[in-house]
Amino acid sequence: MHMMKGILHGWQQQKSEAATKSMVRRAIPTASSVEEATQIMRGNWLNAIEQHHLQHSQTSMIGDILDIGCSVGVSSRFLADKFPTANVIGLDMSPYFLAVAQHKEKSGTPRKNPIKWIHANGEDTGLPFKSFDLVSISYVFHECPARAIVNVVKEAFRFLRPGGTFAMTDNSPKSKVLQELSPVLFTLMKSTEPFLDEYYLTDMDETLREAGFVNIKSILTDPRHVTLTATVPQ
């Protein structure tokens, strides 16, 4: 049984990491390596978050971060590296992904503030009211039905503190690269992402406004992906 779990965890890790590498190379095709593409793509995303928080929050301090849909912890580790004094929590519905995330974190360089991992549904986390300064959701919403997107946004508003920042990065419906995909490639992409149409038809700005967010901004952080940031009113 333990061997089977180990095999499954290894397969989940390899699958997720392979998908991540493929995504970053497609997003930054001019990069000389996966590592360079990753630094550019993730750097643009993190800078957009930092700049938004500095501009729209009365305090520049980000003390508590929640990474919803953290998968095997790639985005959580980038957030912890960018904001080393913050307490970072990675949340996911898959216990297998979380097991891989925990293993990867333990095998890396020890942190002053180790990342914590929570098994929960992002639509109803059970986390305390007004307990985070930043909620990040990376490459998750294109895999969700519209009702789940709305519920996650509402839940994020509930546990963000006044002045807290919401950040989402995902496929951009306005990306020329995605719009110009050949019919064959677009059909192939949709075949693996059953909720893609629902995501593209969701007005994220309006969804955030209806939840109560202000200072809603979007920036194309690479040719394929948009980073959307917003603030909980002070």
C-alpha cells in the first residue's frame, strides 16, 4: 500500500511539473531555457501583486498569504520566496498534490517561515474571517465551472483583511496568441479543459465588483496570461 502511494505521488509530481514546464515555454517562447522562462513569467506575476498591494493598501506589509489551488506547491514556493517574512499557506482539494508539495518543501532549503499545507475546498475553506493580507489563485479558474469561480471569489473576500489584495493569474481571453491558435490546437486544448468556455465567458471584473472588491486591475504578464488584482475596501 505504501509503495502504491509512493508511485502515485511520484506520478502526480512528474505530471504536474511537466505541465508547468510546458506552459512556461509556450508563454515565453523567446527564453533560452525553461528556467529563464519561469523567472520571467513568475517574476512578472509577483511584481504585479507587489505593486498593486503597495499602491492600494495602507500598509505595505504582507503578513499572511493563502495560495488557493496550490497543486504541488510551485506557486506557493514562489510566493514564499518573494515575501520571505510572510506566513504562506497552500490550499488544495487533492491530498496527493499536497503530499508532493510537502515533500518538495521539506527537501528544499529550510525557511524561517515554513509553508503550511491545508486540504480544503476553495469555495468553503472554513478559514477565519479577515485572516489574510493576500489571496493568490494561479492557473486554477480555467479548470472551474463559473459557479465555482464566483464562490471562490466570494470566499476570498470573506477572509481577506481590509486593504488586502486578491490576485489571480490565468489564461487571458484577450491573448492574441490564444486567439490565433489553429482550430486543431484549440479543439485539443478544449478537450482537456471542459470548463474553458465557462471561464472565458465569465466577466472577472464584474465578478470581483459584485463580491465587493475595488481597485480592480488587469495586466498581461506574458503573451498568454493575465494577472488580475483587486483590493478589499479599507
